[in-house]
Amino acid sequence: MATRGGGQTGVAARFGSPEQAEFPHGQRRTADSLVATIATRAGMLVMPEQEQQATLSRIRAFLAGRPEPARGEFTLPMLTGVLRVRRL
């Protein structure tokens, strides 16, 4: 079996059962700050400029029609999931 450094060992690494947890939280946002963040995502960055602008315009229009962003700041709900295994 290969070790982390690339060498061979005669013993397989053994790990315990995976543990999983989720942690709900939120980020304070405005419609503008959310659109600005979305504009930095890889999928947006590789779009042709016209498609990128059209997509961001649709997102702005969607947010303008929602009560939370219309009031200014809102909490964007987030969920962080983690998975951990321990070496035995």
C-alpha cells in the first residue's frame, strides 16, 4: 500500500466509521452583495460576457421581486456539511 509520501508499507491504514454533521448558519447580504459574489463563481466567469450580464440581470430581477432583499439587508441561509474519519 502506498503511503502519503509515495513509499510502500505492509499495513493498510485503518479508519473508524465516518462521522457527519451539518451546521446551519447565515450570511448578512444585500441584493448587490449577493450578485457581486455570484459574479465571481467559476461558472459565471467562463460564460461569454453577454450571457454573463444577462444571467446577472435575471438574478437581480429575481431578488428585486423578493421581500427579503427589498428591505435592504437579509440573511442568506447557509448549511455547512462536514465529514470526518479518524485513524484507528
